[in-house]
Amino acid sequence: MTASPYGVHWFRRDLRVAGNPALQWNWKQHQGRVLGLFTFDAKFLARPDFSPNRFAFFLNTLRSLRDELRSLGSDLLVLDVGPRDGWSKLMAVLDNAALPKPTAVSFNRDYEPFARQRDADLEQWIPLTFGVEVHHERDHLLIEPEEILRDGKPGQFYQIYTPFSKRWFAQLPTPEIQQRIKTQAKGLASFDQRKKGPADAALFHQTWPQLFTEGVPLTDQLEHYAAENNQRVTVPIPPAGSAVALERLRTFLKSAVKAYHERRDLPAVDGTSQLSIYLKNGSLTSGQILAEMQGAGVDLSRKDGPTTFLKEIAWREFYYHILYHRADVENAAFLPRYRELVWENREDWFDAWKRGETGYPIVDAGMRQLATTGWMHNRVRMIVASFLTKDLLIDWRWGERYFMEQLLDGDLAPNNGGWQWAASTGCDPQPYFRIFNPKLQSEKFDPQGEYIRRYVPELRTCSAKQIHDPHCTGAKVSYPEPIVNHADQKERALALYRGVSE
Ligand code: FAD
């Protein structure tokens, strides 16, 4: 057994090795003797918005991370308890096996309300209880919430996207941000394996596999969870991991980003990056995206595809900042006046929406895309969210929850932001009186009905003219009649919102 000091890197939303700032710190500190750790609270599996599909993708991401770590002579331990219990458990098994404790633990910062509390607690508790140093870095966001403030004043965060994004873009060329981008651009080669000596190999290959919990080696826990979860998976799970994410980014930058501004709103075409699932887990970060774009010589002064794409990345960071500054949005409207809205919440309408049987083809196509693939195109997310809140008069939180149950990219900040935008309750939202007309949206963004035909087979025989409103255009199809009349519901929605707006 070796007594060489070693570190533990606690992975959370940074599920990759390359360009991982806190892991790099630890690796350097311990000349490559770093063990990866992931703890997840098994209680999380009982959450009402738990998604077995997303969990399957997540476990595959952990597998790929474990393989990356193994290729570097390290490994990944997985514990199925909350982090406090996890640390106690890990220290206990190390004690029982008479193995040395790590000298430092590193992690990258997370910004969700629960995560911030957890990290603040552990940052104090770990050094006090175990005498282990804690070190953290930025990773998930390119620019952190305290770094873009109006007039630089504490707490004065941007509540409107446009000035926020102007500041976000203005900071990109600064040496500080360029340094961050450079750090995240570092690949596996930055982990110098030659520094590892024979003593280290003993630590990785002989000691860690001895760590068990309930009879299962900690390095095998992953397979244990995957075996149980796989039976509950209902959609095809896309390939996971940082190499896949980087490959997908590169393909997108080569083939689709140029026309992104023209094609991103068309659900029938493959015009978006489909990177959201990788960004959520930190298989990929905004810093890496910037690095790849800069490496490809993209000119960000032009208002074309690449800039439009980066504006979406900035939207993502914007919603993270909002959640950071206003943790209450997790449960309530950002705009206090809309907390008074009295939703009708008809369960039968909600069920029809979930099943994709509202009688509105574009809405039904979107809901069926979600149920069969675990993903939905952004334009259609906006349409179905508007329909749920403003046509069916159902609380946006019901929709938000259902999306979290279904989406492979389900992520609190952008999901909450997207829902509150559509429901007009959020910061910088769609004004309440702008109510999407599903038929017009359908005609505009899926003019030939290709997207609808893909997900609503009952309408495959409809012409491009009929497909947006099959019953009114006399199509002979076995497809539900509209469950509501859009024009009537629009008036009711306006009355509902006016009641608390004026
Ligand atoms: P691209 O068009 O290629 O965009 C690139 C990246 O920018 C995305 O991967 C994503 O990280 C970010 N992005 C794009 N659009 C938005 C947006 N409107 N808001 C914030 N970030 C954006 N995104 C999630 O990642 N998780 C969610 O749970 C989620 N829920 C949503 C719910 C609603 C009601 C709405 C309207 C939007 C939601 N979005 C969510 C945002 C957006 O729909 C997805 O990020 C996008 O469709 C993912 O596909 P893509 O990777 O091909 O996006």
C-alpha cells in the first residue's frame, strides 16, 4: 500500500475529464493521483419529477467518465447516499480497510439553490470533520452570476435578456474569459501520465477496488444501478460522454451552424445542435463551445448563424443567473403579480395534452416527440407551453414538472425559464397578450407538415393545406377534434391575466 498523498475529485455537473478546471488543479497537486467520486442521494430516485430515461443517460455518462478515468489510471467511486453521508461512508470504509485518507477534495461550482446550500455546508464540514482540504473552481458557466451585475452593484442582476447578453458578449474577448476558455479547451493530453510512479499504480489498482459498500465494490456500483433502472427506460438513449459531445459539437460547427439563424425554428429539419443533454451534465461546457468556435475562426461580429447560436448559450446562462439571484422562481412566478393567477387546471385537458391528443396537430406532434424521444424542438416547446397555459389555462408548474419527467435534457434553470417565459410570469417573458395561435405557428414553422406527419401518423395522408387544421379543412382522418376553441380560450386567458395585471 502506498502512503503517497492523493486527492478526490467530486464530480457533479462536470462529467468529463478534459478541460475540467478543479480536476486539473487536483491532478497537478497530486501528480495524477486523483480518484473520482460521485454521490447521488437514492432519495432522488423517488422525486416526483424523476425520469428513468434521463437517469439512464446520466448513468451512461458516468460510465463513460469512469472509462476516461480508468484510461488515466484512476477510477470512479459511486455512492448512493447524499454527499454528507457519502463522505462519512467513504471515510469509514477507508478507515476499515486501513487505507489513507485523501488530502484534498476538489469540485466545480454549481448554481442551483439546493446545490449552493449543500456546497456551502460541505466546504465547512469536510475540513473540520476529516481534516481534508476543499478546493473549488468555476466550470459550468462561462460567466458566473456575480460577474454580470448592473453597474457592478451587488444583487443588481440583469432582468432583461438583451442588456445581459450585450454584457456577456462584451466580456468574451477579455483576457480573463479567454484564459477560462483556454483552460476548458485542454484535452486529455494535459493529464501527464508520465508523472505517475509505481507507488501510484498500486494505489489505483490494488487499494481502491477493495472499497465495498453492502457487498458491492464502489467501482462497480454503477452497473448495479443501471441494471435496475434499465427496465424502466421508454425512449432510445443517445450515446453519452464527453467524446461524443465534442464530436457532435464539431459536426454541428462544420455542417449546421452557418445556417442556424435560418433553420433553428423549423422542427422538421435538423437545424439545431442537440447539445443540451451534454451541457446539462457538463460533458460539454459553454467554454469548450467558445474554444471550438474560436479555433474554427468564427467571426462573432457578424449577425449570422454562429452568433445566433451563441445567443442561445447566453440565454442558458441568463436563466442560471436568474435562478441564482432569485431562488424563489423554482416554485413561484418571477413577477409577483402573476402569483395570483387562478388557473383552471382541468385534469382531463392536462391528460389530453400529455398524450398528444388535443386535436391541435403541432401541439400533439410536439408532445408525442417528447414521449417517444425524450426531446422536443425549442419552437415546439414554446408552442406546447403556450397552449397549456393560455389555451388550457393550466398552471405552468404542471407543464414544467411534466417536462422534467420526460426530457433527457431536463434542467431546472432553462426549463423553469422557458416555462415562465411562455406563461408570461417570468423575467423578460412573452407579454401576456401575445398568445400563440397554434395553427398559424404550425403553418409558419412546419409549412409542409413534415414534422407533424412524423409524429402524428393519423395525419400522414393530409395535404400540406389540410394538416394544420384537419377537421375544418374536411380531411377524412381518425384524429381527435380540438378539445378547446382557440379563439374563445384566448379571450379567457386575456381576462385571466388582465385580472391581475391592471
Ligand atoms: P440549440 O438551438 O442548438 O441551442 C444551443 C444550446 O443553447 C442548447 O443546447 C441550450 O443549452 C441553449 N438554449 C437554446 N435555447 C435555449 C432557451 N430558449 N433557453 C435556454 N437555453 C437555451 N433547455 C434545456 O436545456 N433543458 C430544459 O429542461 C429546457 N426546458 C425548456 C422548456 C420550455 C418550455 C422551453 C420553451 C425551452 C426549454 N429549454 C430547455 C430550452 C431549449 O428548448 C433547449 O435548450 C433546446 O431546445 C435544446 O436543443 P438544442 O441543444 O438543439 O438547442
